[in-house]
Amino acid sequence: HMGGENAPPLKEIRIWQMKDTVDPRMKFISLAELRERFGEPLGENYRAVYDGQLGTNDLDAIFERCNLDHPPGYTGYSLSISDIVELYDESGSAYHYVDRFGFQQIPFDTPEQDMGLTMSQSL
């Protein structure tokens, strides 16, 4: 078999994209431009458009998948510059800003209110 016990465990992936209400000049720019003009990326400007596993922790593979072949449950546009890819597990999260070339790991405070989406409203 594939010897998968040596592979690192797959993390969950969350994709964050800027909300429609955000200043359009903040969207689709590099991290350096964003920081220069607006400061750090803020959780309140983003919404989660995907949360799940993609069978990989590799950012380039995630980027490709979210560009060419949107996974089920993906509600955003194709992954683009200024989006944030979050890799997380029980030990915490790492956030990666999609930059002009590759990714930049950033500090990012996710908006708490978006995390409370439970299914208990079905009564």
C-alpha cells in the first residue's frame, strides 16, 4: 500500500474572500499594496466561501483546485489574489494570503460571527 502513515495528516481548509461590501480598491491587490494603503487584512472584510478537505495541504494544489475545479460546497469566485487560504486542525490555524506570486503567511483574525453557523435553525 501507499505507506500513508508517514504522510502528514490532512488539514481542514477554509477559503476566505472579501465581502461584496468591501471597498473594491482593496480587492485583487498584492499584500504589500494592501498593507500600504489599507493596513493588514481584516477578518471583518472577509467571508468564508469554503470549509472542508481537498485531499492536500499543498497551497499550489489548493489554488489550482479552487481555480479550475471548484469542490462541492465552494460558493466563491475562483481563488484569486487577495483571497486567504486557511489551513487548520485542532492545534490551530495558519493563514496564507494569495499574493501576486505564491502565498504569504499572515496574522489574521477571523470574524467570530461567521463561525456560529449551526444547523439548529431547522425547527
